[in-house]
Amino acid sequence: MNDPLQVQSIGCPFCGESIDIVLDLSAGGQDYIEDCQVCCQPIQIRFEVAGDRLNGIHIDRAD
């Protein structure tokens, strides 16, 4: 079985900096808000899982 935790690099929609987030694929698709590690602005993160693989990710401003 693959590791259900996956590190994904994303670009902050506020400051443009590249940050790493950890996705837990074992819980299925998720929709949540996480603050940027650089500028502290809220980022909406939505992702889909197919089986045990990341199927798609969408990053947007949560303001």
C-alpha cells in the first residue's frame, strides 16, 4: 500500500510563494482552508482522490 500522506508544492494565490502542504489521501477528497506559511493569508484547498492517488487539486483565495 502507498503512503497515504503526500507532500504537494503549491503556489500561494496571495503572495505567489511556493509552499509545501501535506495531503492525507486516506480520507478521500477534502475541502479545507490552510493559512499560507509565508504571508499568513487563508488558502482554500480542494482535492479529489481516486483509489489511493491524487486525482486533482484546486487552490484559491479564501477571502
